[in-house]
Amino acid sequence: MKKILFLGVILLLFSCEDERVTNNCFQGIKLNEIVYLNNPEFINLGVPSGSVITTLQGRTVLILRQRDNYKVFDLQCPEKDCGNPMSFNGLNALEYNTQINGNRLIISR
């Protein structure tokens, strides 16, 4: 009986998760994607100040159009807390690099 209890305690200890908050949620995130702005999914980006929330390579991102420029923000890891979705209070988010080439928006990091 003691062996079973001891084995149960050992298994319980090894099954615990690490509850520490990761200090750098964006470390190692790579994203290289081409968004075709003429696709129906991105129709809201056809006007200045338009925006779209979409998933690219498993990352939830916000794409904003500002006149002829585009900004792309990661919505998954704000404030270095990977457990909460993005809120725009204080906007401390990962911003991806963007480049426009005709009707193609190239997003990278």
C-alpha cells in the first residue's frame, strides 16, 4: 500500500505544470506570408482605415490600413502574457514588417 501511495505522489509531482509567466512570448516567432488584397476575405482593407482580423500561419493578427500603408499586429501575446488575447489598452504588441507590391501585402518577421 505504501508503494502505491509513494508512486501516486511521485506521478502527481511530475504531472504539475510550470505556472510561471513567459517573459518573452514573441521569442522565435517567424511569419512570412503574402496576403492578396483582392481576396474577398480582405475586402475591408480596400478603404483607408479599414481593418481585418485573420489567422496567418497559426497566428491571429490584426491588419490595419492607414492610407497607403499597412500595419500588422499579433493579437495572441500582448503585454508579455501569452494567456490573454490582445486588448488595445496601451498597445504593447508585436508589429510585423509589411511591404506592398501591387495587390500583394507581404508580411514578415
